[in-house]
Amino acid sequence: MDTPARSSTVRRCSRDGCLNQVYARALCVRHGGKKQCRVEGCSTYARGGAFCFKHGGRITRRYCIEPGCAKQAHARQRCVRHGGGRKCKVNECEYLAKYSGYCRRHTTATVASFVNEETPSSTSAVDAMDIEFDMLTLLAQPTSDAEDTDDEAARHGIDWIHTLNESPP
């Protein structure tokens, strides 16, 4: 039976015949890539040191330095409530950043200004663009047998284009 093709970027366990992914020290978890708890008879993996959770191992987390606060610290060794959050990128804004470095107010304002810059109103868009050709003239030129069609809507559209083309600008 053929083994499925594996990605060449994933490192494999160094034990002969083992195709498992490496966890640590060139070994998979099954072959010792993960440390086991040092308490005799315990087969659980160690967490944050030499012991499992049951025997005193813990993941070291930084906690807020404010007295009486047990929350996890973020920036400046403080939780968000005590000043550990990031401030909004807008100068002199004291609110905390929520989205892409901006507070809620400036995120919506930034998106709104971007949309307004990218999609101006139809009249200002036409005024801003210096159109070099007349689209209506291009559309009014007969192609094939479009004017001889039995389709009422098509004939009405062609008549409308001719009217626009003949009217002064």
C-alpha cells in the first residue's frame, strides 16, 4: 500500500519508520518529543516546567501589577482596566484600540472617509474625470440589424440614444 504524499516543509520524526510530525527535539510526541511529568508513575505531559497541572506545573503568565488585581497583564505589565491596553492611533485620542490600531469611533470614521474618497458622488465623479470620447456617440452607431428588430424595448432604447446624440450638450 502506498503512503500518501506528504508536504516536504513539515519535519518528520527522526525515529526509523515514523512519519509523525516533529513536536520537539526532532521527535514526535509518541517518541519523546514532549516531556512527561517527573512524578513517578504519572504519564501526563509536563506543562510549563517539569510537572503536569496535577503535580504543580503551570504555564507562567504575567499578571497585572496593580494591588488586588488578578487579571492577565497585556502592555506595560497591566491589564486593560489598569492601563495595559493600546491607545488609538489618532493623535490625542484617549480611547483604547479595538480594530487595526483604532478605537471604535475612529475605525468607522476612517472607513467612511476612505469610502467617500473612493466613491465620490456621480456629478463630481463626472466633473473630475476628463472624458475624451463621447460614449453616446459610440453607442448610437448602428451595428448589424439592431434598428430592424421586432423587440419593442430594443427599438425604444435605440431611439432614446439617437435623441441624446442629436441634442446639444
